[in-house]
Amino acid sequence: MFDLTGKRALVTGSTQGIGFEIARMLAEHGATVYIHGASNVQKCVSASNKIKGSTPVLANLLFVEEIDALYEKTGDVDILVLNASIQYKRKWDEFTLEEYEEQMNCNVRASYLLMKKYAEGMKAKGWGRIVALGSVNQYNQHPELSVYGATKAAQFKLVRNFAPILASYGITVNNVCPGAIETPRNEDVCSDPQKKAAVVAKIPCGRFGLPSDISPAVLLLCSDEGAYITGSEIVIDGGLSLK
Ligand SMILES: NC(=O)c1ccc[n+]([C@@H]2O[C@H](COP(=O)([O-])OP(=O)(O)OC[C@H]3O[C@@H](n4cnc5c(N)ncnc54)[C@H](OP(=O)(O)O)[C@@H]3O)[C@@H](O)[C@H]2O)c1
């Protein structure tokens, strides 16, 4: 089960956190993986060195020309995991235009452009898997994550719309929606016992999630066994969105 031998995968934002764990798991199941980061060569190479057979590749997804260059470097892939994202925490009326645009451009525009670009090769092959990383903030209201939540809701709408269009080509398009996960992004909260306890108090399962709580669902969606799942979302949040 879940044999990805011969499949080529690009996991965006896989230098650390959830993306790294997804890349590691896909590679463990036979895929040849691209480890992708924004701009730090050493960080990207160092992450790639931890995953046998992987290749580091850099592209700042804020820039359309870098997205084009990314495709030129990787060529077609069978599996595209849209994991990279930018998040600014601000009160609703305190985002600068630049912060607003960075979140929109990385989390929505880049996802659209990457799906469009990589779907062509998948269509030609008659097989493809696209998985986007959403967030509970698509659903929950958060006083400082209004723009980020909006980007994840928009990205999910792209997933839902593209799934029926691409299904006849053997391509599935799905969302995986994490809750609060221990990654470098949440280091400020997780390293402060009081702040961490306040978040955990809202999670019915009683703990922060780990990247390894997310990767098995992505593996399922990327496998032949997941062929009949499309336009769906798997929420992995320990029940956080139920409160
Ligand atoms: N952690 C959570 O609690 C949580 C909850 C819900 C949803 N999510 C979602 O899950 C995904 C992974 O989250 P995470 O916490 O693992 O993230 P993370 O630790 O912040 O890592 C972000 C990754 O995205 C890359 N990245 C950032 N800006 C980029 C840009 N402009 N161009 C290209 N790559 C860029 C980073 O590359 P560099 O290393 O080169 O900067 C890094 O590899 C994200 O989509 C996030 O929104 C996370």
C-alpha cells in the first residue's frame, strides 16, 4: 500500500515543519522528492541532505518569474504539494498593503499558478495528485489572522473548483487542513508554557499537533489508494475547529 515508486514530487516550503515531514514521508514511500525553500540555499540543502535521493530547489513564490524558473528546474512532477505559506499576525486594520499582498500572492496566486503549470504534465500522463495545505483559520475566526484565513479559504475554493475539471485526467485535487501544529512558525507560542497552555486548552485532543500527524493523510491523498478522493478536505486539528 501507498507505494510511490517512480513518482516525482514537489513539496513547496519543505525546508522545515510540516512540508519537510510530508517530503520525508513521500520519499520513504518511494517518491523522488524536490525539497523547496524560498531563498536560503544552505537551509534548503541541509534539509535535502536529510532525505535520501531528494533534490534542493529554491524559488521565492512571491515572484511570478521565480515560479516559472521553478518549473524550468523541476520539469513535470506527478505530485504537487502546495505547502509554503506566509502568515502575518496583526489586528484586522493594521496590515500594511505589502503584508496583505505577500499573503495573497504566496498563499493564493502562487498556488493558482503552480496548479496551472504542473497540471499540464499530469494531464498528459493521465495521473496526478495535487494537495494544498489549508488551515482551521479558513473556518475559525481569529482576531489577528483575518487575511491569512481569507487566503486559505480562497485556496480551498480553487481546490474545489479544479477537482471536477481535472478528475477526468486522473488528477485528484484535495485540501489538508491542520489545526495548531508544532513547527518553527509557532515557536514563540510553543516555547512559552503559558501561551502554549492557553492554546492547548482550546484543543479537545489536549495537545498541539505534530507534523507527523499531518503527513499520513497527505500520503493517502498522493497514493493510488486515494484515487477516488477528490475535491475533499481532511481536517487534522485535534478537534480545534469543533469549539
Ligand atoms: N503550523 C501550524 O500550526 C499550521 C496550522 C494550519 C495550517 N498550517 C499550514 O501548513 C503549512 C506549513 O506550515 P508550517 O508551520 O510547517 O510552516 P513554516 O514552519 O512556517 O515553514 C514555511 C515554509 O514555507 C516556505 N516559504 C515561506 N515563504 C515562502 C516564499 N515566499 N516562497 C517560497 N517558500 C516560502 C519556507 O521556506 P524558507 O525556509 O526558505 O523560508 C518554509 O519552508 C502552511 O501552508 C501553513 O499555512 C500550519
